[in-house]
Amino acid sequence: MNIKIIDLTRKISNGTEGYPGDHVGLSVNQLARAESDGYNFSVFTHLEAHCGTHVDSPLHFVAGGTDISSLPLVMPPVVVISAKDREIGPEAFAGVSTLSNCAVLIHTGWDREIGSKAYYKSSPYLTPAAAQHLVESKISILGIDFPSPDPIDTQVYPVHHILLDAGIPIVEGLVGLDQLSDTDGNEYLVAFPIKVAGIEGSPVRAAVIVLDND
């Protein structure tokens, strides 16, 4: 069996912005350098739970919901949905035979806007009807290549509530979903968070594991 790993994680660095793009989400301080101290040692002086490619657990919007440290470690099969419209409704999933227990990854190509002002201001989003369809389809995880499944200017976050109320984690800020244009059922998502108790989100190293039996 051959195994291929496709990295879907945004690279972040000192000064990377935090949601919704108007402040710093990651600050790194290097306390020792190999050139002068004999070793390198760095600390995160500021790291937001929702910086870069990250996962939202139910606790993000559900009082008493599952926190990041309690999310089960799963590797669900991948279904990639290509969406061209900024508003993504339930019709985007028409024709897909089954979504049950799958990681549904929505590919819009919006990751090309990372670093631009448009990335947060005019990003795609799901409608509440689309979110309800995913809940009724019993998906395992939702993954998106844009910063939020809700419109950036929302004050009520209906899509977050619908998905997280149903216990469905949301992986936001994926990159490179164009590498998955030919999925055939042998692709599986991994997106494991840092195991910190009591918090609602965490950066992840997201990747798709491709299994080839040939």
C-alpha cells in the first residue's frame, strides 16, 4: 500500500493576522539563538486559538459544549465540494450520494486571497439551509478554505450554531484543496488540535492521507 500526505495547512509566522484580519494573531519571541547561546529557544508570546488553519469545537458557541481537548481523534473519509458562488446553499451538495460520517471539504479557491484585504471582507459563506443539510446528512467534520462559514459581518453566527449545536467541528482556513480534485474514496482527513483543556479552538496541522492499494 502506498501512502501520500497532502498538506492543507496555512503556514503562519510572527505577525500573522488574527480573525477578522485587523490585529496580530501570532507573536513569537526568540529567547536564545544558536549563534550566541548554543541553542535556539522560542516562546509564543501571543497565539490566538483561531489563528491560521484551525478547528472550532462545540464549546466555541455552545455553553458547556465539547472543548478542544475532548474532541475525538478521527480520520474520516473526504468528500470535496467545489463551490463557485460566494453564497453556498444546499444545492452545492446536490448529486453527492452520501455525506454521512465524512469530512466535507468545501473548495472555493479563496485561499488565493490570503494576505489581501479581500480575504476577510468578502469571503464566501454557507447559508443556514446549507448547514442544516449537512447536519441532516450526518457529516463528521466541515472543512472550508475561507475564514468562516458565516458571513464576516454577521452578529449572530447561525451556521456556527447549527453545526456546533449538532457536535460537528469546523476546520477553517484550509489551503490547497485544488490538490484534491480527483478524490475516489481513499482520502482521509486529519486535523488534530493541541490538547488544551477548557478552550474552544486550536490551530491544527491539517492534511489528507491518500491510500493507494495499487
